[in-house]
Amino acid sequence: MKRLLFLLSICLLPVFGCEEKTEALADQQIELNETFSLQPPQKAQADRLKVQVLQISDSRCPADVQCVWEGEVTVSLNVQLVGKNEEVDLILHKPDSDGKNTAVIGDYRITLEWVSMPPQHNSKWKLEDYNLHLRVSKV
């Protein structure tokens, strides 16, 4: 009987005994006026400003699909400056996005320059699948 329980536990260990663990990306210190890459849930900090991605809404046309409209991507950020939190939405449609890709918080300007997207259109995209390219500068 003990032998049977032992064999059963060995057989079930790979199924129940292992959790998939993903290594969290370290938060990063960024330089002002330099483009940096941010992959959610990673956070970035420059001077007294902290930036974290809350949500991404992406209607852009995937690379492997032919679309009538190229779509846009909206990135919701939580921006913390001197203990105050503010949520901002940055929208990227065209290279300049009519100024909607920039927000001013205090004396800082945050610009969304580019957002990579997962390659396949049929995959269920998660926040962690994206990579954002941002720039923080003084106003």
C-alpha cells in the first residue's frame, strides 16, 4: 500500500506539484529625454516621477492581416508625482497622433512613441505581451 501511494505521488507531482513561475521584470530607473522600453507590469522612475502601465486597448491591424483602417492603441498609465497619483490615457494612431500621445504631469512631459504588439492576430493578448517605448522630459 505504501508503495502504491509513493508511486501515485510521483506520478501526480508533475501535474499538481509544480507552479508556473514567471520572473518579474525589475523596475527601472530611466534618464530624462531618453527613449526607454517598458514591459508591463514593469514600472519606470525618473527623478520624482513614477510610471506604471494600467491597461492597453489595441485596435491596430496585426501584421498578418490586411485591414481597411490601421487602428490605434490607447495606453492607460498611472503616474505618481510626489505621492499624488494621476491616471492618463495616451493614444497612438499616427506618428504625431495630434498631441494625444503626450501628457504633462507637473513639470514632466510623458510621450508614448511606439508600442509593439504580439505577432499573431488570433492570439489572446495579455498586458505582458506588449512593449512600450516612452520618453519622459522636463517641461
